[in-house]
Amino acid sequence: MENPGKFKKGVKKPNQGKRGPGKLTKELKDMILCALDDAGGVGYLVNQAHEKPAAFLALVGKVLPLQVKGELEHSGGITVNIKHF
């Protein structure tokens, strides 16, 4: 006789599967956006880009999509200029 609580390979438990973003994640995101607004919003981010470019570019890498869809109208490539003051 099998133990009903015993793990069986390949069988999922009830309510086990993909989980969406939780309430805590949304609340944390809202808190971060409020803090950014209180710190100065875009102006603050521009200042951080000048003061700490490595940290700012790490943030940019997190928020940009991993794959850009679409076509370039020319094959000249993309140039990014970052000024450090």
C-alpha cells in the first residue's frame, strides 16, 4: 500500500505550479517608485548617471528589455556616447 503523502516523481502537488508576482512585489515596486519621486525623479537619475555611471548603467540593464524586437532602418549600427564629468 502506497503512502499518500509520499513524493512521486513527475506528479505535482495540488496548487503547485507557476506563480505570478505577489502582492509584496507590487508593494515593494510602489515604495521604490515613491522614493524615487521624493528624491527628485528624473533629475535624481540624471545626477546618478553622472556621479555613478557604472551603477546607473547596471540599473539601465535591468529595466531594458532583454531582446529588442523590430528592424533598423539602416545598417550603420548604434552609437552610445556616455559623458563622464
